[in-house]
Amino acid sequence: MRISIPSMGNRGLDEQVGEHFGRVPTYTVFDTETEQVEVLSNTSEHMGGRGYPPELLSSARVDVMVCGGLGRRAIMMFEQMGIRVFVGATGTVRDALQAYQSGSLEEATDENACRQHAFRSEGHGHHHH
């Protein structure tokens, strides 16, 4: 399985999870079978390129997207591409992977789209970016 996490740079598992899923500079992809880490540049139209992040990640054979939160339209695009989305990730890419693998993240739905951002800071301490 290939898991993607929006990230703020090229440091792999030690990179910070990006807050704004579509506008992050990179997506870190972790392959659970080979334990390989791959960092993809965000070449979507949000960053002056072409296409949308779900298309970019689909072409990279991603199965699961783990992120802080995202909007309904993005969730629908991921669903159309057959990519499952889990929200609530914070900290480093490694933290996000561990949260996903331990089952502590919520699968994205229309009901929890966008609102994740509003509830993020309650009870989770303060993160300075």
C-alpha cells in the first residue's frame, strides 16, 4: 500500500505535515511493502503546474491520503480516483503514518470536510508553524 502525506519539504518522514493540502510544496509517499519513502513535488495547478493533487497522487499509484483536513471537492476527487482519505494528521510525516497505522485518524466524509480545521486546536496543545 502507498500512503501519501502533504508535506512542507524534502525531509521525508521527519518533515512537517502541511496544513493546506493543495498548496503544500511536496507530498511524501510511504510504501508499506518496501518501506521506501518517495518525495513528490506538488506540480498541480495550485503551484503553477497542471491538474489537481488527486490526479498527481493517482498517477503515483497512491492508495491512501493522510492529511490534516480538506474540502468536499477534494474528497470527491480522491473518491473518484479510488484513493481513501483520512483526516486529523498533525506533527511530522512519521507521526501521521503512525496515527494512520494505529487507527486513530478518521476517514474523510462530506460531514467532516473542512470542519477539521475549526476543531484542530482543541485539546491537542498548540503547534507553532
